[in-house]
Amino acid sequence: MKRDMELIIEILKRVEQEKTATNNIVIELEGYDFEVVQYHVGLLKDAGFLKAKATYNPLEYWISEMSWAGYDFLDAARNETVVEKAKEIAKKQGVELYNLPIAVIKDLLITGAKNLFT
């Protein structure tokens, strides 16, 4: 299955919107297959952006919280100006932003945010 960065951003937005200090949530998104969403939640967990526990039959991730790194990534990714700047930087190197490793995407988004203020 191919990683979908747009979906990853949507998952983080939903977690930020629905998560409270005392609840655990399972993310479902309209327009996306549940299994695909859960796979991407697992990727976010592995990347250290979410804390979650998996259950099986079917695979579900119960999300307990978003990490600081998850919030940083989401804050950078939510700003369209920052995303466009990061896409420009990647394109100058001959690649599409969302085809890069998540750590590189995060760094480019943060660089794009910094460039707004310098």
C-alpha cells in the first residue's frame, strides 16, 4: 500500500479535533476505506507522531494521544503557504514533496515556516 500524505494530515487533524485528555479514539474518515486509514495510523504511530495501541480482527488503532512531533508536523502542514514553499524546495531538487521520507517532509515544512519569518 502506498503512503498517502494527504490522508496522514487529515488523520492528524481529526485526532487534534476529537482527542481529549481522557478518551481513546479510533479514526474513521469519510471517503477513505477503514483499513487504509488504520494502516496510516500505524505509520503515524511508527513515526512517533501518535501513541496508539493496536487490536486485531479487524485491525484497529486506539489512539491515546498525539506527540509533540505530531503537533509540530501538523502545525507546519496546515499552513498552505508553508506547504507550497516546501513543495517548491523539493521540486528544485527534482522530487515531489510527498514522495520523500516523513522526516524530510517535516524538515522541509519547518524550513518553509522559518522562511516566512526571515
